[in-house]
Amino acid sequence: MVQAAGLAIHAMDRIDLQRLSQARNLAFRIVGLYRAVELTAPAARADVLGELRHGPGLSAELSAAPPVANLPEMPPREQRFWRINLNLVGMPPPHHWRGMQLLGGPAWHRIIVGMRLPDGEWLNVSAAIEPARPWHSPTFLAAFLLMTVVAAGLTLWAVRRLTAPVRTLAAAAEALGRDVNAPPLPEDGPLEVATAAAAFNTMAARIRRFVQDRTELLTAIGHDLRTPITRLKLRAEFIEDDEQRGKVLADLEELETMVSATLAFGRDARTGEAVSALDMAELLRTLLDEAGDARPEAASRLEYEGPAHWTVRARPLTLKRALTNLIANAVMYGGSARVRLVPPASVGAAGAMLTIEIEDDGPGIPPGELERVFEPFHRGEPSRNRETGGVGLGLPIARNIMRAHGGDVVLANRPAGGAKATATLPA
């Protein structure tokens, strides 16, 4: 907009300058004709006028009457403009001026000036007026392009400088979403930027403290329950009724499994494992082999599809735990697991994601449960039988781990039957 406004001002200035230059040039030529004819005897004026060089676009004739043409009388404002220019280049003072008529103007691209000589004869001069061309300059295009490039460069520099703190804040928010222990923002720069960074760091510290307190509470409860569970298992051995002793021990085993899963959930939330390169394709094939060893009846229904090798940077142990949980769920509830590794469409592009699809042939998941199964201790299988389901922490742990890596896990039902877990990771 600034460039367009400057260009408009430049064009108007050039139009005014061209009109003034054109009027001044014509005024000199018209006044020169008038002076030459005025100083010549009336009988010889026609011969002298015919011998004078009028120049391009200009013609003159002597007449006994003012000019008559199919052009209207010049508007008053234009008349003042031309009279001023004619007077400035040497027309007689007003008390010697006998008369003048002006016809046409820039709108008709022609001007006709009728001037009465001292003896009453009229000199009528017709001159062509070329339209103003503000862009007709050999250097205009180069100058305009140079100004546009400089203005665009300065604008981009200013905008990027102004929005850099916003981009930094957005990147910090994204990093905090992936890892609650992400490093804080530097609290420097202008006052507003430093204030925003300090507020963000305070918010991040409160979130970390809240997560840490919740995790420590959960872990402490799970840890403290292990001792009474062990004592109860020892006391249960003294129960004489074999059936009741077996039921009590089974309940205690289930309770201990829940406590172990709770402690594992707390460890995963506080993991500090370093990021390293790993072969995702090899990891998936290994997990399928392990699942087949654990459940030989489903080994023939465990398949891998995708590239032979694909390297990613991740936390190997935690990522293995997340994928183990997803594959184990598919085998447990669906009796099969088809794992598909889908590389990103554009390798190396910003935001490129690696996709891991795990499908089974089970009954699927009710639509209302597709998100609820990611809640801690929520089980899609309603019974509490450890043979048909876990404690409800496998999927929450998997989602937390994938999100900590910058990805996610979602569940969906397949049109042909069964469920599909789609996990994503930054490529």
C-alpha cells in the first residue's frame, strides 16, 4: 500500500511537471510567433508568417475574426493556467493586451489561442497537446523494481523481527507439549517479550510441579501398597480352605499387577532416557517375534509390511514399551496384529511424520470408547479377569510416550471389522 501510494504521488508529480513543461514550451513558441507578426507591417505579415518555422504540431494563420473551431471554450481554470504561462514568457502587459481567446485543452489534446494584434487583426495559433505519460521514462521500470525489492525486503525484515518472539513462544509451547521438562525460554529482549517469556516459564514450572506431584503421589501409593500385599500373600498361605486360599491369592496377584503397572506408569512419566538413532523396521519385526513367542497360537497371524529399514531418532526403551503395548492389545483382543510402517511422503520436510498402523481382526471398539480407553485404569473389556485384559494403563502409557516424542496414537474401527491403532512419530 505504501509503495502504491508513493507511486501515485510520483505519477501526479510527473503529470504536473509534464504539463508545466509542455505549456511553457508552447508559450515560448506562440509568443515568438506573436512578436514576429506584431513587428511586421500588415501587408507583409502573411509572407513572414509563412516563412517562419512553426515546429511540430503547431500551425498559425491570420484572420479578421477570432478563431472558430469545433472545440469548446477552455474551462476558466485551464484559461488561468495558460494565461499565466503566456504572460510569464513575454506577452505584453495587460494594458497593451487587446484580446485573447482560448479553445480546447488537454482533454481534447489540442489548444487554439486567438490573439488580437494592435491593428485589430487576429493571429490564431493551433497547437497539439500530447497526453501526459508519467511512466514514459527509460529508468522508471528499473527504479520501480529496485524500490519494490528494497521495500519488500525491509518489510519482510521488520515483520520477521516483530514476529520472532511469537515464533519462539509457539516453538516453546510445542516443545512443552511434547516434553514437560523442556528447557525454559530466555527472558531477554524488549520488555514485552521478556514479560511474556517470564509468564510462560512460570506457567511451565507450575505444570511441571503439578505433573511431578501427581506422579509422585501415584508412585508412592503404588510403592507403599507392595508391603501389605506381600504380608497378605504370606498370611493367605495359612488359610486351610484350598478354594478360598486360591481366590485370595488370585486377587492379591491382580492387585500386585495393578501396583506394578502403576509404578511403571510413574517411571514412564519421569523418564530421562536419551534420544538416539534406532531402526524402526527392525524394532517392529522384533516385537512381532516376541509377541509370537508369548502367544504361539497367534504367531501365524502376525505380519509386518513396510521398508526393510528405516532410521528414526527416539528414546529406544520407552518407544519399545509403547509399541509393545499396542501390539499386545491387538493380539489380546483381536487375535492378530498386522503392522504397517508408512514412511512420510516427503523425507526431510518440516513436519514430516512416520506412521505405524497396527490392525487386528477382533470385534472392534464401541465408538464411544475410542477415546475413553486412553484414560488411566479405564478398560474397554469390562471384566477384571487378568486373562482377558490388563489394568487399563497400556494405552495411556503408549499415548503418553508417543506424545512425548512429538507424535500421537489414535484408535479407529476398520470397515472390514477389527480395530486399527495409528501411531505417528516425527520422521
